[in-house]
Amino acid sequence: MNSRALRRIGLVAGVATTSAIILAGCAGGGGGTSTEGGGDGEITLTLATFNNFGYTDELLQEYMDENPNVKIVHNKAAESGDARANFFQKLGKEGLADIEAVEIDWFAEAMQYSDLLAEVPESAKGRWLDWKEAGATDGDGRLVGFGTDIGPQAICYRADLFAAAGLPSTPDEVATLFDGDWGNFFDVADKYKAATGKPMIDAANSVLQGIVNQMEYTYTEPDGTVIATENPEIEEAYNLVVERAVPNAAYSGQWSDDWNASMANGEFATMLCPGWMLGIISGNAPDVTGWEVANVFPNGGANWGGSYLTVPENGKNVEAALALADWLTAPEQQAKTFVNAGQFPSAIEAQSDPAITDSTNEFFNNAPTGQIFAERSEAITVTPYKDANYFKYHDALQNAVNRVFDGVEDQKTSWETWVAEVSAF
């Protein structure tokens, strides 16, 4: 499918924050002038991300110090779903940023319209892990996404709350505690709740995400066959989450204001934790001293998230935007974004950079996060197949969990509702 088949999505994405860093000219390696820039060749570049990519004001300032006529405006959506709605509403029209971040769960959907995205410069190709680069290469061999991070997962937990519950609390002890399958994970959650009266898990749907990310085929197969409602692994995951995660979770889903606040107030004690989650936790609980990272994940390993930067083909500053996206995803900058926000790099060279391999995280009590997430990356044995319809199937299944959590439908009825929804897609 190409631009002629582009669907309109009637949603408007909310933007949580905007930061503008202003200096004055030509992006390195780029060209063109902006109708939105000032005089003397000044270029205004807009960068749209979500959550926390580690693109601090200081990092963007480095680029503008090197390119003195560039002004960067950084817009951050509250979460990936907001960014997705905005992206598909405006792609091929007007209103997108010069650089748009796209999350891996809906990147295959974006690849349907790869002809609306500018091609990555030849000099950058080969920079990323093979599977990361292949996922952004269309049928014509055009690479249209700059890989940012990948999401190997560990477990983040509150050591102080574990100790108060009578559970092991050092990172090595907790790694041993959670070394096992998902049943073992829920058994620990049961013990925590029995001791404290509070849920151990942040959100039921984060557990669903963790389980599904360990499946090779989830909702569809490469030949287009829809297996969603007939996949025994999906039904087993749904039942396990409803029966074991829902009773032990503080929330059904993530990203609400209450969920953000609970990282500080102790409403829950664990989070399934890809590297990029570190910055979210420290940003929401800056004064809490009990957060730790355990080098473990239920049932082995899994990748959650990771994104790309894309440049809309019809942007006002395509060449300059390509130059900035190239710079932001270069190994040197990926090492910095890992230190800034825990974004584990997809650039091969960056993964062996001492800035990452020797990295510790002061907020997480000097956890050796570089070593932890490198080992968590090696534990990943499955890369789930995700086609253009993955997001809508998964979103609908998450809503099925939501209905049970909220008491709107029971386990069986909510599954049947999901089956009916999938049949209607």
C-alpha cells in the first residue's frame, strides 16, 4: 500500500511539552532554507518524539553549536499512542514535524507509506543491527528510518518496599528471586501482596506486553493469515494476565498521571523495565532512593519498544532534517542518550562504547546498567513478527484486559468481545 491508500485517522495527538533551543544556518551536511526560519539562511527544524528519547536540551545544543544557523524546536507527545494518531492524521499532508519519531509497534504500519518518507543517506546504512535496519527497508530497498534504541528488558523494583515485605532486596538476590517463568513471577507478586496488602506490579498490560514480546507469531503470519483469535499462545497469555496479573497490578495500563505519580508514592513495587524506562522512573521519582535494577526477566529475555526517526518527504527542510536525524542516531550520540535516559543503542558500534559498557546509573544506586542491558540484549531469542495490523490487534487485546480490570466484563465475555472485534477488522 502506498500514499494513495493513506487512511485518515480522526484523532488529534496531545503534545505534553515543547522545548525550543535557539541559535543561528545550515545543518551539517544539509541544505535548503526554511520558510519558517529567520533571515540570513536560518533554518528552523522541528523534532517530534514521545516519552523520553534522551534528547536533552544540552544534547541538542551541541548540534546547534556545530551548526550555528539552526534552531531546533523539540515537541514531546505524552506517549506513543498520541504520536501515532498525529503521525497518521497528517502524513502526506501538512503539519508533521521535520523529524518524526515512530515506535516499533506501529512502524510496520508506517512502512505502508514509505514513499512519503525520505531515504536515509547512503553513508548511514550499515550502522544498525541487521534486524533493526531491515525493519525500516521497504520493498524497493529504500531505508527510510534512522534506528534509535532497542528495548532489552530487566526488572526495576523498589528495594525498600521489598525489604519491608520480607522479600530479598539486593539486585543479585532479586535476580535469583525472579529467575524462572511467569508463574514464578506471579508467585512472588502473591507473596508481596499478602505481606503488604498492595499490588507488586505497576500495570497488568505491561505484563501482557512482556509475554507477547516473547512470541514469534502473535496475531498474523508473514503470508497474511490472521491467527489472532486462534493462537493458543495469545489466549493463554490473556488468561494468565487476567487471572494472575490483574489481581496483583495497581493499574490496568501505563502512562496515566496516577501511574506516573506512583513511581514515587509506592503504590507498586516492580516494573518490567526496558532501558528506556529508566529515565521515566527517575524523572517521575527524583527524590526516591529505593529504585534498583535486577539483571533478570521472566522466562528469559524480551525486547519492548525501540523506535526510529523518520523524515517526511514533503517537509520544508528535508536535507537539513536528514542531517540532524543522522547526527542524533550516530553511535556517539546513542552513547549519550543511553547515559541520559537509558536508551540502549541499536547502532552496533555504540554497543561496545565504554561510555555504555562501563556505565552506571546514579539514580538506581549506581547499578551497572550498561552491563545489565547488554546481557539482557543477549538474552533475547525471539523477534516477534509485526505487520501493519499488529498495533490494532494488540491495542484491542489490551482493551480486553482493561475491561476485566475495570469490572466492565468478566474474563470470558471480554475475550469474546475481542474475538468479535478482530472478526470485524
